Amino acid sequence: MEISKAELTSAAAASAHAASTSTSSSSAPELRGAEILIKALQAENVKYVWGYPGGAVLHIYDAFYKQDTIQHVLVRHEQAAVHAADGYARATGDVGVALVTSGPGVTNAVTGIATAYMDSIPMVIITGQVPVAAIGLDAFQECDTVGITRPIVKHNFLVKDVRQMAEVLKKAFHIARSGRPGPVVVDIPKDVSFNKTPYHGYPDKVEMRSYNPVRKGHGGQIRKALQLLMAAKRPYIYTGGGVILGNATGELRQLVDMLGYPCTNTLMGLGSYPASDPKFLGMLGMHGTIEANNAMQNCDVLLAVGARFDDRVIGNPKHFAQNERKIIHIDIDPSSISKRVKVDIPIVGDVKDVLTELIAMIKELNTKPDAAALGAWWETINAWRGKDCLKYDRGNKDVIKPQYVLETLYGLTKDADTYITSDVGQHQMWAAQYYKFNEPRRWINSGGLGTMGVGIPYAMGIKLAKPDSEVYCVTGEGSVQMCIQELSTCLQYNTPIKIVSLNNRYLGMVRQWQEIDYEGRYSSSYMDALPNFVKLAEAYGHVGMLIEHPRDVEPALKEARKLKDRTVFMDFRTDPTENVFPMVKAGKGITEMLLGSEDL
């Protein structure tokens, strides 16, 4: 059969196109999914990954073995992997990364993921999954990771095709760190991590039509807020963790100092304004100071920045609403505005950008705040402050008061670059009350979820990020046992942290509530079979100290500081009857405070 010239030309063109396509594909190296994952982490400048291997992630671990730019930290429990990555993220502002296997690896990690979600911490958690064909067939170590984690993540992905790997990871990091930050889970089936595909590089940018967080605040709303602020007679600035997450502490400090207004921080916002500055009224809320809580209730204009009016801050919303005040609320997340408390001027935007614009507008104005009214307001505040609601029995020479341990620690470390992590309970509140945080990202604790056991993993993650800083974990004998196995990780990876255990032989906060609300029926709150923590620390290869007398508190802390290259466990035997005051009972308003045992 004769072939026409046109057909020959067409065939030649098709052949040339096929050849060029083949050349194009062959020029891109073929990589396994696990290798693409490593490339993505390297492109995102990830330095540490905390994890625990298992069957579904062995291809990924093999890829880690073949590279040397990212250090993998082998923890002793998956919960601690996520907590350590979380602590790293809180201290540095970078995205924390954890890696766990399928099934129990994922379910062990859930508490860590939920902890990060409640405090809006940027994280990417990589989870192994059974092969794609086995999903839904009850395969060995299978669980529905996407379903289980959906309520406790900002977003999650199941990567069913190796060709999606690079793009999914780009999206995961983008979602984790932008807008209101949060954890993102990437679930990778075992076969997807093994399969090969041509690798064309890590994407430079990501476009997601359904996800475009607002950064710039509405100019008109900011101007309205300015007018309210300048006309205020009893102004108050209330800030939360959003100021720290948004790296807006410099702008907040400039604003407060320009206006001369009183300022308070939530538990998660401590350090965003210097605690040693007289304009700082202390932490507010359930265990806040009289002056912070009374100012919140009695101000006429409230500027809320990166905070969410949660139940621990305002107590009973009906009580809070009894006093009329104008509320300005700045937040990156529109769903946080008017969620619990109706606000007058909502401003959705990045807190750093909005405060920058607000400061620029103030500089343009010729008007100043009402000095006479502000002076009278400060007189009122100082009268509340004069009640010294944080006083305790400082003269006690017989038993260690937990507050004294924190005050002594602050006195010794205030001029050093110091990070304080805590677990959850009485010790957490005492640390928040008595350690003066003057810088952001130095106070690392679980606020929203209130997770016991975070202290050691947090400290471990921070010490890797900040090897030249002093890192202390303030804990109790209850909390510390929840992740105490990580003392082994501290030894293996040389993270010499200092553990300050305020050991009162009780689940202290549970005991306090039982004393106040349950007529002293101490149901399952006494620790009756505690280990010898000194020997336990030594068994893990560390230094243990037992401190039983007030006179030994300062010498012990000084000795621990000298042991720069050793993890030190300090077992302080503290007063088992001591309670955290002030205290607002559940269901009460924030000015209905118990100030001490005399109020019980």
C-alpha cells in the first residue's frame, strides 16, 4: 500500500513528539514516594523529625537512612514525638514535624495532635497507612486515620498516588503555617511510599481556591477602633496566644507604650508584653490577678488581640455581659470573633499587619488619650494591685512552698536565655503566676487541651532547637510520669534539660477542686506508690536530687545550673496542702474570686 507524503510527514511529527516526550520524562529522575517526601522536607528546611518506626513507614525510614541533612529523633512513645515537635514549633515559630506508623502509631499520636490543634500550633504529622488496596479491609495495624483525626486537625490528606506526593506536602506546610496555624496530617500508604514516579522538583508555590486566609484588616474598621481607643476613659488591652503566633509582640509593646494603657495576657499570651513592666497587670482569668480580672470587668473600651474569650478567661459569659463596654476584636480567624462574646468592632486580619496599621494611624493623629481619665483609671487599678493577691507564707522555714521554688528559679535565671515548659496542674498555674516572662515563646505549655505529660517532650524539642539556652520543665509527680520514658531519649540525643518537679504526693489541682467543691472527699487524687525519682533519674543515666527543706531550694537550683551537660531531675517535696489562688470557681464571674483559704 502506497503512503502519501502528507501521511509520512504526519507520522514523522508524531514520532518526533513521542521522542521528545520520552526524553522529557527520562530527563526527570524516577524517585520513590519516600524519597520525594525527604526532598519535600529538605525544601521546607526541616531540621528535625521526631518519630517511631513501624511496618507501614519502613520505606520512609530507609529513605531517612540515606540522607544526612535532617536529624530523626527516636522517641519512646508516639505521643511524645508529636509533643516534642510541638514544643519545637512553639519555641521557634517553625513548622514542627512528626512521623508515626499506622494503627496504634496514629492512635498514640492523637493526644499530641489534639494538643497542637487546641493551641493553634503549626505542625505536619506524617502517618503511615496500609497499602491502598488493603484500606478498608481491616488489615494488620490499619485504622481510619483521616476519620479519626478530622476533628483535631486544620486539614488532613490521604495520598493515594505517588504522583501527588510533592504537591500534597507543599499544601500541608502551607496550610499548617498560614492563617490561623494548626496541625496537618498527611497519611501515606506503604505502597505509595515505595512506588516510583518521575520527579520534576518541589513546587515553588501553591494555589488553593478554597483556602485564602485574610491578612490585611479592613481600614475602615481599624479607624473606628482607633476612635474608640482614643476616646476611652477606662481602656484595657487583652492579648492572647495569637500575638505570639503572629510574631506581633514588637507591635503590641509599641502600642501599649504609646498609649500608656494597662495590658493583660492570657495563659497562652504570657511574654508578649514584659511581665516586669508596671503596665502589665498579670495574667487574667480563673487563676488571674485581682487587678487583671477587675480591669477586664470594669473597663469601658476593651481591645482584644489574638485571644478568644474562652471559659478560663471570662468565666460566666452572663456575668461578663453585666457591665457595658465597647469591644474591639482583632483575630486572623473570623470564626473566633463573637463566638462567646458579642463584639462591637470586629477586625479580621493578621494581628501584626493590623497593629502596624493601627500604630501608623495613631502617629498621624494630633489627639492624645484623656490623661486625667487615664490617671484616675490607673489609681483604681493600683488600689486593686495593692491587695497583693499573690502573697503566700514566705516566712515558712519548715516546708517548701511551691511558689517559692518558682520565685527562686526566676531570680536565678531571669538574665539568662531561659525557656520554661510545664505540664498541667497546680504547678502550671504557679509557674504562670510567679515566673515573670519578659520575652515571647519562652513559656511553653498546653493551654487549650490541658495535656498532662507534655513537659519533658516539650523541653526535649526546645533543647535541640536552642542548645545554648537553659530549658526547665516545671512539673508534678503526677504529670511527669505520663511521658517519663522520654528521659531515655534525652540521654540518647544529648538534650540536657532541668526538671523541676513540685512533688506534693497529690494530683494537686484535682485535690484542690475536691477540697473546695466536694467537701474534702479526695477520691483517687492521692499518689500512694510513687517511685524514687532520684534513683529513676539515675537509672536513665541522669542526675537526681531530692530537696526536702526550704533552705536547700536555692543551692539545688544553683547546682543543677552548673551541670550544663547533664539532665537533672529535682524532686522538690512541697507543701501538700497548698492551693492555687486567686481562683474563680466554675460558673462564676471573673470578679467573684477566692483569694485564699479564708474564703472557703
